Amino acid sequence: MHYGKIKHKIFPLKTGLLFLILFFHLFFSHAASARPPIWTKVEIISNDINLIHTARETIKISGGDSINIDDPKLKNQCDAVRAALPTKRVSCTAVLEQGNTYIYVVQIFTTVVTNKSVHCFNEKKLAADLTQLAKKIDEDSSRMLIDSESNIQGEFVTPKNVLSYRSEKRRTYSEGYHQHLQGRSTEIEVGGYSCKYQDRADAFRLLNYLGDPALIKRMVPLGIEDGEIIVRNNAFRLASTFSYLFDEKETIHLIDIACHNIDGENFFDLNKSLATLDSIIEINNGKKEQISHECLQRIKYLADISKTEQIGGYAKRILTKIQ
């Protein structure tokens, strides 16, 4: 694990790594021309360890297998899990890691995490150029991952409170985003309270590059409780990247929501929430009294069941830092 200095904290360079939600049908146009993906791991998420064991016995994908996205073998894996667990809701997702490598994620839902709400105050839309910029940021990030020019090379926060990268290409992109967003704080805040969830998601995406700490502190506490997962994920990404901005009371709130979030069985909720807890623990020198016993037990469970860096890696790092 490599670390880079950010202001007054040590920041894990992989924290906040963009794990794109890439469902199978999104790959069809790409699959025909690209070499077959390499499936590095199978991640199975559930709050019932017995269901995880059943799914592992059912899935016939091994680390290192090369299978096209549109190969029926992939869909058949999920169908087989559903047949083995007919009373459970099962979701299967491909997650792009970097270059040509993917994780096959199986989510078996047994728990409903409640209290997520929508903080919706207006029908106003983000300006068209801001919507397009948010789309461009996602496209640039996707391309960097596929081209192996990913932020595995390192993320850091500039003195202007802007997310940037050690990769020269990505750093140039980041500076361009920042310049485009100057003077747009009010518009972004309005978008963050829009009744259109995509506007809310885009607003939180743009906040990474705006350089407005006060706005981040106002918006993040609402965004991490949003009812839409894409909004929560973008808000938690902000929380993990800029956790040093929050005072003790605000930090305790972030911890409470992150701990609440990891009670669920959604890969992306778990990833972003654990990344936030990892970042907070890092800048608080491993003080564990802020994390409840129940949350700590949940982190231990995730460290035990997970096969991936995105879930188990974060959980194990948290445990190492606080024990």
C-alpha cells in the first residue's frame, strides 16, 4: 500500500477509486471489438454466510478466466445462483477494475437498509454545460481505466481543495474541470437539491473539482443519505476524499451513516462507505472509540467474507489501523 501526503493527513492513493457500475448490456458494443475480459475474482455479498457458501459452490468462474461479456456463460452463472436460492433476490454485476480486468459481483439481498431519503427542494435543472461536463468526467475516467491510465497511480488533493492525480494526463483533465467550474458554486448547489436524481448525482460529481470546502460540508451530509445509490456513491466519494474538512461533530455523523450503510448488501454502498471510514480513521490516528462495537463487528465480517480489495481490502486496513 502506497501513501501520499495530502495537507495534514496521510491518504491512501487508491481511496475513492472509481468502480464503475457496468451492467452486462452496457458492454455489448465494446465486447465485439475488444479482447475478452479477464475475470480476476468472484465477489459474493450477503449478510447470510450460508448463502455465500451456496453461491460459491454454484458459480463456475475462476480467477483468471477469459470470458466475453456477451457470452451466455456469464448470464448462466447468475441464473444458476437464482435457481439455487429461489426465495432470494439476486443481482449480478460486472465491475471494471483496470484495463481488461473485471470482478464478477453477486449480491444476495436479505436485508433492507432503511432511512434513506431524498432531499429534494426544486425542479430546476443543472445547466446543460455542467451536465455535459459531469458526463465527460465519467467518460474520461472510464477511458483511463480501460487504457490502464487509472488513478492507481495516485490521487491527491491540491491546495485549492480539488481532487487531482499523479498521472499527468489525468491531472491535466482535473485542472480543466476545475477551470470550467469556477464561479458556478450556486448552480451546483441548486443541482444538488434537485428533484431529478441525475442532477443531484452530477452535482456531487462536480464538487470533486470545484474547490469549495464550505459547499462540500453543506452538501455531503445530505447526499450520503440519499435514496438513489448513484447520488450516495458520489457523495460518499466526496466524504472519503475530503474527510479532513469535517469537524468532530460532522465526522461522527459521517461515521454513523457509513456504519449504517455497511449493514446492507450492495457492493457499491459497501465500497464507498468503507473507503470513507478508512479515510476518517487514517486522519484520526486510528482512534476506534468513534466506531461502535456493532459497526466494528460488521467490518470484521466483511473482512472475512470478501475476496476483493474494494471491500475486504478496506475492511482489513481499517481493522489494522484501530486494533
